[in-house]
Amino acid sequence: MPSDTNTATSYATASTSTAHDELRRLESGLDALQTVPLTERGAFRRTLDGVLPPVLLLLALVVAWQFYTVIADPRPDLYPGPLDVAASIAELWGDGRLQQAVTTSLSRGGAGFLIAVAIGTPLGLLLAEWRLLRRALGPLLSGLQVLPSVAWVPAAIIWFGLTDATVYFVVLMGAVPSIANGLVSGIDQVPPQLRRVGTVLGASRSQLATLVILPAALPGYLSGLKQGWAFSWRSLMAAEIIAMGGSIGFGLGSMLQQSRELADLPAVLATILIILAVGILVELVVFAPVERRLLRRRGLNPGVHR
Amino acid sequence: MNTTTDAPVATPATLAAAGTTSAAPAIRIEGLGKRFGAAGPVVLEDINLTIEPGEFVCLLGASGCGKSTLLNIIAGLEHPTTGTVTVTSGSAAVMFQESALFPWLTAGRNVELALKLRGVPRARRRTQALELLDLVNLADAAHKRPHELSGGMRQRVALARSLAQDRKVLLMDEPFAALDAITRDLLHEELERIWRETGRTIVFVTHNVREAARLGQRVLLMTSRPGRIVNEWRIDDTGPRRIESPEVSRLAIEITDQLREEIRRNAV
């Protein structure tokens, strides 16, 4: 009897181990069938695809503009052509005003944005986790997001005079609500299931926040940061246009206003183009790569083809 | 508990219960009731249940019968209104219908996070995670992110993650409900194998009668409004079964008949 049982057992073990191997092969086969390898285009091709269309469109617009000035021959002081604007940019560059304005504005915009991040992030965290505060402050913050921050310029000038404080105040009033709200909506959109899993896995409150909720909220936070930067840049320009002189340095907004006072339309248009270009450049150089990486890692990138 | 069955594969509960050891049960539920809010509907009523260590129990019922609520209460995610729940080993691992993997982490890191939260030192996490992934035949996919995996693979990573918790009790809330039939069939086999290898106590919630008849050593049928356990079937464990087998079919028919009977009672 015992020997009988023994053979039966060893037979059973052998059969289960082959059955196991078979199961593994079956599973691997199914896995291979059900997963489609991601085909991602190379970096060069992706850049080409991203850069070429807007550049071509821009070129077409400039050519059309040039044709218009040549064919219709309008008053050059009211409707300058692209060549006039280009000459104006060269002149601004030549006397150093362009470099000075870009440096001043960009450093102020960057510093203002970083301060706004430092204020908006903890504020957003507080709002997301403290329900009472959110009920009280939430609507106000959303309202502030709608209020054009230019509206603060007169008050800021009265409070702080023509100093950098005025500029920073206006920038912060524009950017902080966006950043805080972005983080709040990012946290709101964290799937409740992920929190539950975190709890089930035994995460403490702080572990849940740092290991689950914050990483999960990152895409929402990033879009809040992007919007925050856009608001910073806009508010900065508005503040620089209105508040000139005093100890406020010479920024792009000041250059715009100065050109208007001189009725130098090519310089005005040149400055507008530069403000636009700086905004696009910051988006392309700073935010786009971070966002692409973040979304691609989560399989949320529309640029990846299955 | 009115055990009325005399199907060939199912033996009366009393007989099987007599054979169990005197060791402490893995889960003991006494007089459990649950209602949401003071005046809300009664979701669960008078649930009494003892689950032995190493048992594979299927909790079966129509949608809305409170089976998931019962599972959440055992998991400690919700609290009972009346009665007590004791999980002898302290706490339980849980697996949900959605894999709920963290999308920003690779499969390997997802498992490692569970190990980290359990307190496994950093040096040992990587190898342990790989071992666990190998247990579900996914060691090669450790570097992949959840969106690169198929639904079945994601559930297997989730299974590896819940095994990483190293709890004696594993609670599963319709873990295969969203999968196609072929994949589900394979995962049944996988789960059964892991259950036999690891000796875990498994409570498996499902609305799929065949699934319950295929997997469970014991199938508990729940009714709705209020949720109660109305019947149970014990199935002789004679090694792995197949979902297509006549025994499973026969049992499934019997359970379905009673399930329908219970549902008919709710007709106005």
C-alpha cells in the first residue's frame, strides 16, 4: 500500500509540474497575443513632425503679409511690412534694448512664477485635504482665477509705488490661483481605487500622500503649472505696460509702451512678436518635454501610436 | 444554514465541518449587520460565518446583494453596523476588479511598493518582487508599465502585489470579471495553483456561478435586500477541476436554480 501511494504521489507531482509548464506556456502565448508592441517614432522624426507644420504656416503668413505690402502698398507708418518689422528688431538688438528687455522680463517672470509655485503648491495641498478651508476659500480662489490680474495694477501702484514689488504682486495674483487650483483638481481626479489600494497595502497617512496621491496628481498639477506660467507671463506684461518708470526696470512691456509713445508701429509689432516668441519658447523648452515624458510613462500620450 | 443539497460533488456542510481541525478559524464573523446611514436600507443582515485556514470560499450573489460590502468589511475598509468580524492573522490582502496598479510605476515597482509598505528592506525588495512576478509568470514583464500590459497580465501583477503583502488571508472582489473568457479560464488555473502552493485562505466574491463552482471548496449563496447567506455547498477537493467538467456544470445548474428562485422572490 505505501509504495502504491508513493508512486501515485510522484506521478501526481510529475503531472502537475508538466501541467504547470503547460500553463506557463499557454499564458506566455496569450500574453504575446494580447500585447501589441508600441511603435514609437524616433526623436528626429517626432521633432520634425512637431516643428515643421507650425514653421511652414508661419512662413506662409509672413510671405502673404509681404505680398500684401508690396501689392497694396499701404501707408508704411500704419501697415508696416515684415521687412520693416525685421529691421526694427535688428535696430532694437543693435542698441541693446531688446536683450535688456528680454532678460529683465524673463528673469522677473521666472522668479515670480517660482514664488507663485512656492505659495500655490502648499495652498493647493491644504485646500485638497482640508474640506472646511476648501468650502470657504475655494470659490474665492476660482473667482480670482477669472479676475484679470491687470485689475490689481492700479491698487498695487498705490500700495507699492513704481517698484518691482508692484510687478511681483500682480504676477502672484495671476499665477497662484491657477497653480493651487491645478493641484486641487489633480488630487480630486486621483481614482479612489488607488487610495483604497494604498490603504489596503498598509500605507500610513503621510505615505499615502507622498507615495500614492501626489504622484497620481502629477498630471493635473503640471497642467496647473503650465497655466500658472501663462498667467505669470500675461500679468507681467500687463504690469510692465501700465507701470513704467520709478525703480521698475526696462522689460518687454515697457519696451512696448515706449514704442507706442514714439508711434513706432514696426517696433510695437516687433515687441509683440518677441513676447509671443518668448512664451512659445518657454513652453517648448521647459514644459513640453516634462509633460511628454510624464504622460508617456503613464500611457496617456496621444503621440504614441498603437 | 439550511443545507439542502445532495448533488454528487457537494457533500452536506455538517459532514465536512466535522472533518475540520480544531485550530482557530482564519475568519470569524458573528451577527454581522450593515446599513448605510441611520435610516438607510439594510445591506447585510445577520451574517454568521466561519472560514478555516487555507479554505477557498466563494461568495456568490446577484449584483447589489452586499457581497462586496461584506468583503470590504472583512478587509477593514468599511465598518459593520452590528456584529463582529475577526481576522485571526490581523489583516488581509485585497485584490479588486480593476487591477488598480499605480500607472506611474513599472510592474516590478508596483510589487516593490507593496513590499516597501510592508517594511521589507530595500536590498531585498527587488529580488522578492521578481520572485513574486515569476510566480504569476510575469518576471519578463517587470520593467513594463501597466498600460503596456494586457488586462489579464495587469490582474496577475495585482495578484503578485497582493501576495507581496504576505497576509494569510486574501480577499478577492470579482478579480476576473472584466476579463475575456479565455484569459479568465487561465487565471482560474493560475489562482488555484497559487492557492495550493501558498496555502492561503481565499475569500472570492463573484456573480459568476460557474466561476464559483469551478474555484471554491465552499460556495456561499447570498440573497439581496437584505444581504444574507441562504445556502452553502461544500465541494470535495479532488484536485484541479475544469470549468467545462460535468461536475462543475451540475453544481452550477443547481446553484443557478436557487439563485433564480431567490431573485424571483423580489418580483412585485
